Amino acid sequence: MTAREPAESRTPPGETRKTQSETRTTTTRTPTTGRSAQTATLAEIAREAGVSAPTVSKVLNGRADVAPATRSRVEELLRAHGYRRRRAEASRSPLIDLVFHELESAWAMEVIRGVENVARDAGLSVVLSESAGRLTPGRTWADQVAARRPHGVILVLSGLDESQRALLTSRSIPFVVMDPAGDPGADVPSIGATNWQGGLAATRHLVELGHRRIGAITGPSRMMCSRARIDGYRAALETAGLPVEQDLIRPGDFHHETGYRQGLELLRRPDRPTAVFAGNDLQALGLYEAARELGLRIPEDLSVVGFDDLPVARWVGPPLTTVRQPLTEMAEAAAKLVLDLAREAGEQAATRVELATSLVVRSSTAAPSGA
């Protein structure tokens, strides 16, 4: 199946796109508990929990300076006795917090654009944070978010530990994970893409062109999207009856420099691959640089497929065949979901959405020389 890019995207002539899968959504709902028939005083709850009354008050008011285990114990007793923290719209700042594990300009800009589109329509502003570094010493990003009291939080390529989750929940700050690093759990709302199908489509395209030695550069092994893409690569080779050669799979981190270094490792081999699935577009651009340094022509001597379809992919020379991940649409979906959760009352929904990926065929792939 071939789809055309919208006219405004200025698709170069000769480009085709193959849609691989439909969007998948799974929703589970957990009803909230009712109010207890008998309400205890805060002092009674404090005695039952084995803590002081001020500690109970801190938990009830969403203060951050309470140990996670103590917070969980007190919150359970507060719920059992019918106490609810008020979810007042007036107490929220007109913000959406967008938290990246690591800011990578080309990729992050597409995500920021999508969240900004939704925030602007809702009359909100977007605050950027980076969970991996550049934070005020002694404070975590979750503490900073809790202090701002935004309408919601979107975490990108990241996850939540129990203490962070407890803090956001205690402040009634809804959160959504986009492209989660690991399995976020059935009760955590998340937005992702069909990464396995994308890796399958990229590799199948190379197989159909006649390539038999196909290398790959992975992303970080801890990231779910990276593992899914390389699993799709393996599945395509196995389905075609081709061996999965572990020495042709090089570890990466989704950065340009790694694509260059691992590309040199692959392309200097006497039995080098004739094609490489680069894992993402930035690593593909690094691979382009390695090929040029070694005097190899793309696609005459080497076919390359990326993943993401960043704007630069269509303008490099030659234009990059890649798997389109709908980053802006994913970000828009995450922003809409977190605002829905902020408005929600009664039932809470944990939604897992996967948007479809599609293969965009440009000029960086061709049949192997001599085929």
C-alpha cells in the first residue's frame, strides 16, 4: 500500500510511502472508591499510621517532603476514611510540563511542536525539563513539576519510579508517558508507535530489493522502542530464510556520532553488508558520513534505511529511505490525553495508544550491485 505525503510537506519526486499498520488503542478503567461511612479525624489517622498529625497534613496537601513508604501508608488510610484532595482547576498553573530524558534537538523539536499545538489551543504554555541532567542540585524534576502545579505532565523516552509517581498523584497532577523507555505498566497512560512493524518493514524492503547481508545499528537496549525495532529486523530476516548474523548488529544510542563509528566498523569488514538498517535517522546520517569517508556510494554500493522521518531525511543527499514515526501526532495525542485526564472526574482511564508507522521510500536504497 502506497500513500502520498500531503502537498505542504514538499515531498521530492519519486518518493513512496507504505503504511504498515493501523493505530492500536487499549483502554482499561478503574473506578474510584467511594467515601467511607465514618470519617476519622486527622489525629486518629495519624495514630493509626504511626506518624504525626503534621505528616498526615503534608500528605493530604501534596507536600513533597514525605518518604514514599510513609506517603503510601497514609494515603491508603486517607482514602479508606473518605478524604479526597480537591482537584481545583483554579489551583493549577496554566502549563503543560514536557519532560525529556534527554533533549536531542532534531527529534525533540517534532515532539515540542505537537505539544505546543495542543497547548496553544487550550490557552496553556509548555515548560521543558530534562530528567537526565541540568536540574537544580538536590531537587528532582518531579519536585520542580509538583511546585509548578501544571495541568499535566508528558514524559518522553522516560519512565516514573514509585516515589515520582506517588508525588504527582498526591498533587493530583495527571501524567502520560510518550514512547516509554520500559513497560510503563497497565495502569499508566502511554502513547507510542508500532516500532516492531517499522523495523520489519524497513528490513523487508531491503530483502525485497535483493540484499542478503543486511547490517543493523540498534538504539539503547534499555529502551522499549529500540528493542522492538531490532526484533522487527530479526523477524524480517527469519521470515525470508536469512541468517541473523550477530556480528552485523552493532550497538547504538540513537546519536549521529554512534552511527558514524559503528558504520565504520561495519563497512571496513572484508565481508561488509550491502545494506544497513540504521535504527533511526540520526544514526543513518552518521552512516552516510562513514560511507563517504570510505569512498562508498549510496545507494550504488550501500543501501541505508533510517527510522523517524525527521525533516532532514528528505533533504540529505541522497534523500533517506526511512520509517516514518508520527512524532508530532504522537505528541498531540499525548497532550490531548493529559488534558482529558486533568478534566476527568469519577473514573480514571489508563490508555495505551500505538500510532501507525509507515515506510517512506526515497533514494538511499536500491538493488545490490551485480544483482
